[in-house]
Amino acid sequence: MRTQIFVLLTSLLLIPQSSQQSPELKEASVLSLSVVKLFKEGKFDEAIPLAKRALEIRERLLPPGDPEVLTALGNLGNLYNAKGDYKAAKKIFERLLALQEQQLGPADVKLASTLDRLAVIHYREGSVSKAGDMYQRALNLRENAFGSDHLEVANSLFALGHFYRLSGKYDLALNAYRRSLPIYGRRGAKDPGFERARAGMACVAYETKNNAIFKEIDAIKEQFAPEMDLPIPLDILNGRALDLPRPEYPRDARQLGLSGMVVILVEIDEKGKVLSAKDICQGLPFLTEASINAALRARFSPTLLSGQPIKVTGVIQYNFIKRF
């Protein structure tokens, strides 16, 4: 599994605007169209050679900072990233960032998405400080360009909050989520970002065992969506299980020294059997899969309402401690 560091970016690759072009540059544009199509279809291995060819043509015929060169670099980096070849993606995005800084200047907001991508890769590599610096720089660029109340600023705050939470910096995470929520809320509670940020705050509450955060979440919900039913499962079910198997500590997680809490949302049927389990807080790789497998094997006594067994939902928390 892959580390799920959140970053709100478009999944579509970019197609440059073509005007009067040489035959080779026209070929590069046609190749780019094919790359976008293959990317959408998830055919990354087929798309990469085409993206490389388009980049080679443009780098040979156009100035280094030409928008079509930058687009081609971004396309190739996105393909490597989607495929999971993060080492190759990092090299491409570092080249792209250097060219963007030369062409656009270090304060241009167009650098922000490249910084976001590099932040994710640095986090995967364990360079937490570099990742944080890049997320923060991307946020600063967006705030300077759009003001503090813009959707892109909210998205950047959410990504930063998610990064801080996975890094165990809960106070910083909570502050970032808090700042993002009103921006999303003013767009309407049906905005998916609003629920993501609420869920992020809830995960901080679970992971820090701070129930006061749930009251804060309820107050925010009443401010922006008093009429909507937006429940957050508060019941922690660990102590109510008849049988709560311990998840295996995966070998890959042990080798990476991964530790932390995984929060699994479960649905339990009338007989106490777990029907479904999912990670609601985007836990660390390998640990999430092990936790879901363990949760699906858990058993509970039936929950009764007016004497009748009913389906219920709640969360199971698994806390992994480093093992070497």
C-alpha cells in the first residue's frame, strides 16, 4: 500500500494550446493528447514513452522555460507519480520547479502544485522537515495570490493539516483544519471539503483522545449546516468487543519503523458481526490493511433498541508501537 498523504490536485494532465507549429511540435501535441487519454484509463506504462517523446521534442525545439516544456515535464512527473515510481517523479518535479522559478519567479502561485507534489514525495522518503517546508511554502503562495478566504487556500490548509496529523503534530494539524473549515463552510456544507476537514478534526480527536474537539466540531456544524445530518461516529468499540483480534505487525511496516494509531469505522449487523470496515483517518501504509483485516474478524454482542437487535456503527482503534 502507499502512504496516503492528501493533496488536492487535478488528476488530469495538461494539454498545451497549439498554434502554428512545426511538424515535430505538432507530433508532440498529438502525443500529449494520447498521454492524457491513457492517463485517464490508468495505462501509465503505455503513456510514459509517449510523454518522454513529447518532452524530448519540446526540449530540443523550444526554450527551457517555454510553457509547453513545463507542461510536458509536469505530465511525465504525474505519470511516474501515478505509477508509484516516486524516485523518477521526484527528479522530474525538481527539474520542473527549478524551471518554473527561473521562468516565473519564486513567488508565482503556479509553483504551488509542484511544491505539493514534491512535499508528498519527500514525506514518503522520510524527509518530514522538507515536506513541511514545501507544504507551507505552497500555502503562502496561495494566500499571497488569492487572499486568506479562497478555496485553494482551504485546500492547501487541509493538505497541511493532514500532513501535520500524520506527523504527530496534532496542535498544528488542528489549527490548519480549523482555518480551512470556515472557508469551506461559507461555500456551503455540501462542499466535499467541509466534510473532509470535519473528518480530519475528528481524527485528531480520536488520536489524541480529546473529546472536547467533538464538541467544537458540533458547534461548527451548527454554524454552517444546522439542518443537515452530518454525524461523526463517536462510539469507540474496543471495550465492547466479545472478540477483538490483534492486527499483525506487517514485515514492511516493521522494516520502515512505522508506528501510530489507525482508526477503523465498522458497521456491525444485528448479530454482532462486522459487515464492513474502512480506514477513516488515512493511516500509515501496511498498518491500515492489517487493521482492516483484524476489524473484519471482530465480534460484538448485539446492540438492542427497545429490545430489538439493530445495526450500529462505531470505530475501533489500533495503536501500533515500533518494533525492530
